[in-house]
Amino acid sequence: MCGVIGIYSKSNVATSLFYGMNSLQHRGQEATGMAIDNGEEILRKRAMGLVIDAYTEESLRELAGNIGIGHVRYSTAEGSHDYNIQPIMGFVGGETIAIANDGNLVNYQVLRERLEEEGMMFQTTNDTEVILYLITRYYDGDIVAAIKKTMKVIKGAYSVTALVKGKVVAFRDPNGFRPLVLGRDEDDVIVASENAAIEIIGGQMTRDIGAGEILVIDETGIHSDHFESEDTPKNCIFEYVYFARNDATLDDINAYTFRRRCGEILWEEAPCDVDLVVPVPDSGIPSAIGYAQAAKIPYGEGLVKNRYMGRTFIKPTQKERDMAVKLKLNPLGDVVKGKSIVLLDDSIVRGTTSRNLIHRLREAGAKEVHMRITSPPVKYSCYYGIDTPNRKHLIAANQSIKEIEENIGADSLAFISMDGLARAGKKSMDNYCIACFNGDYPVDPTVI
């Protein structure tokens, strides 16, 4: 999971990219980069760390140009290294192409090996470079044709923004796994992973970029094309469960409303006789509000969040996740002491966070700690951009609900049902990728 943004404007875009990337920081905190087309060349700045630390006023002034793309990154299988920071650039026929991607290719390794056999030398270990190499291979001046030929070869999840010859280009995989939206600010055109990146710079989201859609934005306007495919849209359910900001509206589903509805439905499916409903911030807050309102049980802030900490799930190592949980969330003893509480969280992936929080809430004086989870058990690895490459890391893949309950130390544990999840989204589960719950992969992860 990463965040991308692209802006076509009549004025300099570096500052707007900076603010837009800040609003996407929840999608990746390891590295950031932007590329700017100034009419003569593409300028680029990349750095490890947060957006706020990567750029100064002086560096943004130096990145002068009215067309640009930006990226925030968290690593999956490729590892956290500076050579993997995006956007990445390639050169073909005297032209420069820069691209940034959110997603994972399932056939990355075999494509890379084939390219290496043909003499290609790679400078990164991420699959975005494979996409770039294929585009430059097929590019003869028609970027849409080159992208279509590339999309015939690559398999998996990708939402891409690119710079090429005075254009911002955006395209999304035929399943639409990862989000990509389009917006405007007067004459400016913006594409981004989420609507917040558009709204924060004064624009307004106009629509989602469709699954398999290819957009070219240049001085003549916005041009849309489509890659013909038999695949059907399968938006990642975890975008709504966890990843997206609460204010994100993606493919007609608002994340906050979805999460609040999950809490209401979970109360119907798994009521709990407690004194207080407590969320695990931030994505657990709407569901806790929904649960508390449906149950008519008081809502309380029993965990205080360190706002300067990033997301613990997307830390690259288990040791970092363990430390980050302690730094990020601290029990509020005056609220939970002597009370039985129900803790609302969006998911249990490895079990680390839940076990840690329950233990610390008991130390803070909570009499009982029950857990309610607003997604079904995560039993299968994701190959489309979430950092769960091996099922051995997934607690629900190896333990029953009762065993998980005992493992994390909860007085009781319940997950929302698949039917409940469908009711929350007001769509059939056929519209979503739910492979992490049932192992039904829309794109075969073993494809070659």
C-alpha cells in the first residue's frame, strides 16, 4: 500500500504536491518523492522518512514546474531501501518518463527474470520498475498504446501516475484493487489515491477513475481510454476496513459511514454487557461510535493516541511494530479503571496489537476487556499490496476464534460476519476483493 498524486496545472505544483502527499501520509511513512516537469526536463527529489521532513521551502522552490507527480511509500516484499523510493524514471527516444505506483504485481518476479535474461539491468527491487521498463519498451510516441500493451503483460494490483512529454497520465488495473480518483481546482486537474489529497489543496473530487481506465491529462484536456479485459472490479475491502482515511469516499463508499455501520451491525451480531465502549484509534473510532449508539452504552476514550506516531501495522518489522504499539497508544486509567469495557478494532492480523493493548488496559485497572472486530478473521495472505506475504504471520490462519481469544487475553472475542460486512457496504461481496478472508483470489497469485 502506497499513496500517489498527480497534478496538471498552469502554475507551479510542488507546494500542492507537498500538501497532497501529506494528506496521504497514512498510506506510507517510509519514503516520499516527487517529480516535476518544468517544460525542459523532469526534476526529482526523493527521501526516506515523512513528507514534512523531506522538503523545505527552498527545495520546493527549486522544483519549479506546472506538471508533477508524488508518492508516499511503505515497503512490502521489496524492503525499505532508498533505491526503492518512487517516482522512478526511465529514458526512451530522447524522452523521460517518471512513474509512481500503489499496488503489487503477482507476476513481478517472472517478468523481472525474463527482462534480466534479455539484458535489462535493474536499479531497484520494486515492481514499479518492471512497469516502467515495459512502458518504455512499447513506447513509440503513443503513451496509451504503450500502457495497453504493458497491461496485457502485468498481473495484479496497480494504480499508477506518470509524467511523460507534458502530460500527467494515470491508469488503474482491470480489477480496481487500489483506489484512484479524479478531481479539479478550477483549471487544475488532480489525480490521487484518495479524495483528501484533492480537497486539501482546494480542489473537489469529480469521480473515481474506473477499473482498467487510462487517463491522459494535457493542455487539450482530459482524455479517457480503457483497457479491454474480462476481469471485473474487485475493490480491496481493507481500504474501507482499515487503510483509507475516515473522510475517504472511494468507489461510492464512504469509509467513515462504512465503519460506523460495521459497529452498529456488530452490536446486532455480538452484543456485550459492559460499562463502556472504547475504540482503538483511529480507524476503530467510527465503529465504536456505531456500536455505542446501537447498544446505548457510553462511549469513552480509553486509549490516548500519540499523534506523532505512524501506523503500527505498516511498520516493516515485528520488533518495530511491538515498540510502536507502546509508543502509539496509552491506556487512560481514569476512564477504564474498575470498568468492564468492549474494545472496538478494525482487524486482528498478527495479534500483536490486541494482546498488548488488552494487557495494558488490565494493568490500568479495567475489570473486563472484551473485543469486537469489524472485519472477519484475516486467514489468507494478500498479494496485492498488503504486508502479509506468509500465512504463518496471520493469527486467524492458525488458530480458532476461541484460541485467538485466549491468546490475546480477551474476556470474549467476536468478528463481524461476511453478511454483516456486505450490509455495511450496501453492496454484494462480489464487488470486493475479500481474498484475505476466504482465499478466493481474483488474480491467481501463482500466475506466470
